[in-house]
Amino acid sequence: MLVDSHCHLDCIDLSSFDNDFDKLIQHTFDAGVEHMLCVSINLKTYPDMLEKVRSYPNISVSAGLHPMADESDEFSIEILTKLAKDEKVVAIGETGLDYYYHKDNPEWQKQRFRAHVQVANELNKPLIIHTRDAGDDTLDILRQENAEKCRGVIHCFTETQDFSNKALELGFMISISGIVTFRNADALREVAKSIPDDCLLIETDSPYLAPIPHRGKQNQPAYVQHVAETLAEIRNTSVEHIAEISRNNFYRLFKLSDQSEN
């Protein structure tokens, strides 16, 4: 059985599932995915997201504001702390830095990022980190805010081997998405070979970044199988081994009981 460690279930177009959220979830479970982490990106829609998944024991959630969220979005440590205390919440984020569009004025991203780390440390919940064109600053803030206390995951990893090594030193796990299946992802595949077994997670980032053979279409959690297959090939192991280690790492990092034992 597989775990999708990062998806956005509330963003998936349900038209191919008869506009029925239950059918999407049942389809995912039938495909061999036993648990999903539905990740917050927008506090305005967060209550609706939480309500949509609350009744599913095999779906956990995070609380946070994506670094690309609008600068004017209401945010404070108090608001985030209140949301994150919900028993359904197992992580803080996704948070981090994205300079692809905001290279000239990153200060508001940095402030929000620091706030997320502080809340994660206060509540002892791991971080979900997004970083794009901001590797050095991301690592600097994680160190300055003592993120090794709460730890977490670098999601949808596309950084360098050096970044991976430094993140691992801070106690973070590395999550590989469908990008690893792309033809132009040789550099990522090289890094993915070196991630220690006890630090590897897999994800879809649904509905984005559908893996080959579904590239260009809407992604869904069931497609995490393709990520596992590619990792098994490049790491010279079995899909079953990738599934097992990524499951075990997921439940350990997010302090959840293994669903296969229930």
C-alpha cells in the first residue's frame, strides 16, 4: 500500500468522478493508496477544505499559507496557531520561499515563513517546505529559526545534491513528486538515488504535475504509483520496498499510526 504525502484534494476537478468527492476518495483507496495528506495553501478556503475531508480517517491535513499566496491575505501567528491545534492537523504548511515571481520583494514571504516555523516549533508539528529559486535563503531561515526541533519535509524536491545534504542534516525528509518521471529530470533522478531510505517520501502534489504517462492531464493521488515505480527503477529496488519505506517514514514524521495495523 502507498501513501501520498502531499496533495490538494480540494483543488481537484471532480468532473471525471461524477462531481462526487466520495468517488475520488474511493477510487484512490481502490488504487492502493491508504493515506493522503491534504495540504493547505490558502487560509480563506481552509475551513471548507477541512470540512470536506474531516470525516475520512485516512486523510490528514496541514495548516498554512503557501508562499505564493497574495501578500494581502490575512495572516498572523495567532490565526495559524488556532487552526493548527485542530486534531486533524498533522503538519504546518506548506510554507517556504518562492522567488520565481517575487525576486524583488521577498520580505513578506520571509516573515510568513519564519512565523510558520515558530508555530511548528511551539506545537511540535513538522513543516512542509516549498522552495523555488530560493535554496540558500530557505536553508538560512530553517537554521535561524531552529527548524531542526520540529523537522519536516522538503516537498516536491527539485533542488541540488548540496541542498539535499544540508536539509537532511537539519533532520528533514525529502519528498519526490511526479517530476522524477519527466524526461528532462536527469539531475533530480541523480539526487533521488542518494536519499537515505529512512528520509524518503513520495507525493503527487495533485492536481498539479501529473507524472508520465499522464503528463499534461490533471493529477490525482492514485498516480503516486508512477512515482514509486520510477524511484524503484533508479534506486535498483522494488516498488514494494519504495512503498514500505515511504509509508513508514510518513507515519513516523507526522506521528500517525500505520493504517495497515488498524
